[in-house]
Amino acid sequence: MSEKKRFNIKPFRAHVPMDRTVASQTWEALANAIDEIYNRNASQLSFEELYRNAYNLVLHKHGTLLYEGVSDKLSSHLLATVERVAEVPDSSLLEEISKTWKEHQITMIMVRDILMYMDRTYIKQQRRRPIYELGLHLFRITVWDHPRIQPRVTELLLSTIASERAGLLTDDRSLLKNNLGMLLELGQADSSNVYERDFESLFLGTTQEFYRVESMDYLSKTTATDYVTRAAKRLEEEKERSGALALPISTESPLQRIIQTELIERHAKTIVDMENSGFASLLKDDTKLEEMKNVYNLFLRVPSSVDFLRDALSERIKADGKSLISDQEKGAADAPAFVKGVLSMRSRYEKIVDVSFRGEKKTRKRMKEAFEDFLNTDARAASCLALYVDEKLRIGLKGATEEAVNEEIQNIITVFRYLSDKDVFESFYKQHLAKRLLSGKTVGDDAERAMVSQLKAECGYQFTSKLEGMFNDMRISSDMRDAYKQHKRHQETQAAAAEPTSNKPLDIEVDVLTNGYWPSQKVPPCTLPTQVQDAIKKFSDFYLEKHSGRKLSWQTSAGSADLKATFGSEPNYRRHELIVSTYQMCILLLFNEKETLTLGEIRSETQIPDQELRRHLISLCTPKNRILRKGSKGRGITSDQDTFTFNSEYTSKSKRVRIPLVKESSVKKGDNAGGGGAGGGAVANRVPLVVEEDRRHLVEASLVRIMKARKTLHHNDLIAEVTKQLSVRFTPAPQFIKKRIESLIEREYLERTKRDYRVYQYVA
């Protein structure tokens, strides 16, 4: 058996506290070590031993002795330092203070490492400053706040930055960065706001003054474009400097705001309005896209300033638009030229918005509003656009590719979107479409239908229902003509068998139109020649036999005829086929009976309205197509006694001769001629009466529809809803809606409530 081991339990050692004498000796060793650190002899020290000494002092409740001793020792060294630094000349002060600060930081890091245990225990228990922060605090109150240091360093920092801005210094910025870093760290250590108090406020103030003076001086001596380049460069310089000096965001943000205010916001209007070089002037030249983009990029730093650019763009568009309208009013530009001008303007300003404004949505909206503003001053734009479309779909797009046709239609729709009087456009468009379809003068059915399809996509089915009805009528009429030709051929065959010598009847081609789809022509029918009346009767009998219960109303103001005319005397006859209007046919056939007729006689025989009669007679007397000779001199027709004689000497190189109608403007007012005929080329600047009438019905229908659904509604809400519903066709004025409300109240569709005069209710 092994022997049992014995365990001896010794008593605990009695705790022997460190007395004051030993504590003082320990502190003296630590104090000497701090002196050596200050003297840059730290390599000779044993940091482990020093740490243990500091640990023992704190452990034996001598932390206060240690803390206050360190504070006094640091203060004494800093007092010696400040006396030396205060005597350094300005030329070396920034460098010296930077060097002193770095040495102090190194010292405090070493001291902090030695006293780490005190930081973890005593400092927290007693709520004293940590050793490193204590060193920063003492440096601030002893060195930085010295009257011979702080004012001088601040002044040197500001003057150095000012010299940089003036381009006089290109030296290394490390001194500036180190000094500013010192201020930031000093302030953060004890929440004393040293940086803000002693540098930032002065720096921002001097910056504001510098750029206020410079901007005013530079702007007075140079162009707006040069100023913009300079301002952008200054902003980038300041941003780069802020980064190089490691300025805090709390300084960089207000610094940028100050510079933006002084360089941009304060002079924004001047930059826009400056003569010859301002943004408003640049807008006149579409080759200055980059210069305008530079202005926009600069102003974008102050978003509120961009409004000046948008305003300038809007005013420029309105001015150009008014110039186009003025040219159109003076007759310097016809309707198609006006629309081409608008499209050219839009293309130009679209490019400016895309490039110079970088496609900004707000600017695009302002551009749209500016176009709407000048295009909706009256109904002129709507009628001009209708004439432009008429020209394009008659001859302008002949032979064009499908892609070119679609592109042109998109351009037309672009202008159409700007119009608030879309119903006015519809009225004129319908008149021109009717003429194209009835005369066969159209570039093609596909182009016509593509145009209507786009209008339908923009405004809905109701807007184009009548236009589509017109196409349907033309299709049905074509089928009807084919059926009538077969019917007539059968009758002619029977007639020829019964009476071989009978004359061939007059050929007639009829378009049967639905009254509600086509523009109403409230023109009394003229007296047609007997042969034509016979042909009309035969067609009427054929049509009404197939469609009983319908009524045919013949529009003699429309249509055309082919006449075979013989000129000259035997044996030198000249035969021509004249393509004329129905009215011209009626006039010319009268000269088979008499060689000379007066205006009064022709009117009496034909019953053609006076205005149209004069216009058609003048068309037959033009120098190019002088079928008739006018007895009186001059272009006009002076009285009912003016004579017209058949011109047997007329000749033409062409076998088939089309006799065009002169414009209504060619008929003098003295001849009792008035405006208003469709196709004359005149541009209306007032809403046509038929459109006004349609608007009354549309507004009333909208009012009843809304009130029937809502039962009771306040006046303002009712106005708003009606405007919203009808905006796809036109924008009714509140006063116009109010009149229609009054009319409905009188007719007992609506009534005012007793409790509130401005609230309406529907009368069931």
C-alpha cells in the first residue's frame, strides 16, 4: 500500500495596503517615465513595469494620486510647449502647431497604454475624463486657446485657403488638413465645438463674401456662357478641396449651399436674360445645345433655379408661336405652311429638351403647355391643321412608303394633341374628307383609314363614328353604282332592241350618303339641265325600288361633270373634254342656246346662289381657261348686267381640261361675295356656328348624364366633372357650362336645392 499524501492548508496572506510613501515613490517613477516620453526617450522604458506600477496604485486606492499627478505633469509640459510655440513666426506657425499636435498625440497614446487599467476601472467609477481625452482637453485649454496661437492659426488657415482660391498657391495641403484634423479632434474630445467656433463659422462667412464679390465682378465682365463654365469649375474646385482637407459633411454641405447660392441662385435670372449670351438668347440657336446643357447642369444644383430655364423655354416657344400666327394672319404663310412651322418648332424644341434638359419630364410638360397656349388662342390652329391634313392626304403623301405615311400621321397627331378645340378640327376635317372621298382625290384608302384610326385612338369611338360612317357610305355607294350600271346596261339593251336608233342616255354616277354622317349642305338645289334630271329620275326609281321608305335629297352644290365641247369654226373644229363642277356644267350648257348671257339671266335660269355663281363664272373667265369672255373689265363682276360670251377661240394643248375653281378670296366683297365655303382654303379663327351648336348639346347631355347618376351635386363639382368628361373633344368655359345649367333649370331637368343656392339636384 502506498503512503497517503498529506495536504497542508496554509492561512491566507494578510492584505498589506500600499502606504502613502510607497505610493509617492511609485508615482515618481511613473512621472519620470512621462518626462522621458516627452523627451522622446521612450525606448529606454519598460512599459510592462510602468503598467504594473500604475496597476498597483489603482489597486491600492491611490487612483486619485495617479490621475491628478498625470494631469499636473501633462499641464506642466504643455505650458512649456505653448511658451515655445507662441514665439514662432507666422511663416512657420502652421507647420510648428502641426508638429506639436502630432507629438502630443504620440505622447498621449503611450501614456494611455501605461494607464490602461486606470481607464478601465478608476475613470469609470469616478466619472473622470479618460486619459487620452484628458490630454486633448489640456492641449485645447493650454495650447490652442492661447491668445498668441488660436487667432493666428485661424487667420493663417483662412488666408491659405483664400490664396488657393486666387490661384496663388499650389503647395501640399497636408498642413491645412492636419490643423483642421486637430481642431475636429479637440472639439470631439470634450464637446467644446472648437472646430465650429474657431474655424467653420469664419470659413463659411469668408467663403460667402469671396464668391459674392467674385461672381458679381466676373458676371459684369464676361458672357453668361463663360460665367457658367467658371461657376461649374469653382464648384468642382471647392468639392475637390473639401475632400482633400477631409472637411466633415457638416461643413461641406453648407459650404456647397453657400457657393450655389452666390454663384447660381443669386444670378440665375441674369444668366437667363443676359443679352446675346443668356440662356434665352441661346434658345434662338439650336446649335448651342451643349452651352444650354451646361447652364441646365449648373442650375440643377439649385433645383428652384431651373424654373427660370423652363420659363425661358416656355416664353421662347410662345413668342415663336405668336410669330407663326402673325404670319398666317398677314397672309405671309398659308395653312399648311403654318402647320409645317409648328412641326419644325416642335422638332427643334424637342431636341433642346432631350439634349440640353436631358429629357426632364417637368420641362417636357412646360413645352407641351407652351404649345397648347399659343395654338389655342383661337380656332385658327384647328382649321390650319385640317387643311394641312387635307393637303397631305390629297397629294402630299402620293407615292410615299407606308413608313413615311405613318411618320407623317404621327406628326399630325402630335399637333392634334395640343389642340383643346378638337371638335373644331373634326368639323373642318370632316368637310375636307368629304370632298376627298367624293372627288376621288386622295392618296389612298389605307392612308385615310390610318388617319381616322389614330384619331379614334386619341379621342375614342364617338369622335370618329361619323368619319367611319362616311367610309362605309362610300363602300356601299360603290356597290350601288355597280348594281346600277348592270341595271342600266340591261335597260339599254332592251331599248336598243325595241328602237335601234334611240339616243344613248346620259351616264350618271351617284354617291348615296347618309345625312347624319356627312357635313350638312344647306344649299337650295339649282335648276339642272333636262338630260341630267332624266338621269336623276331613273336612278331615283332604281334606288327607291330597292330601299323603300327612304328619301333622296340631291346636293347640286357638289359633284362634277365631263362635258364634250367644240370650239372654232368648220372645218377647224377643236374638241376638248372639260372636267367641271355641277354649277359650271349648268352655266356652260346654257350657251348651247345663246352665245351671250348676262349675270341676271344665268342666275334666273340656273338658280345658283349668287356668291357661288359669281365664283364659278370667274373660274370660267380666267386667262388660263377662258371658256367664257366677260364683258366688263377687271377681275370682279360689277352688276347683273355684266355679260358673258362663249369663247369659240379657246384652245388648249390638252385633250382633257380640268377647270379649277378660284379661291373665295378672289371674289371681291363688292361682288356680294362672302366667306365660308368649304375648300376655299380660308382659315377660320372663330368656332363655326355648327360646332357651337354641337357644344351646347354635348354640355347639356353631359350635365344630365352626371346629375342623373349623382342626383345632387355642388356647382363647382358639377363644373369640374363636365370639364373632365368633355376635355377629349374641347374645354368648355365655366361660364358656358353655367348658361347650359340655367337652360336645363328653365326646362325643369334640374333644380336648385332650398338649403343651398349653389347645389343642384336632378329632377326625375
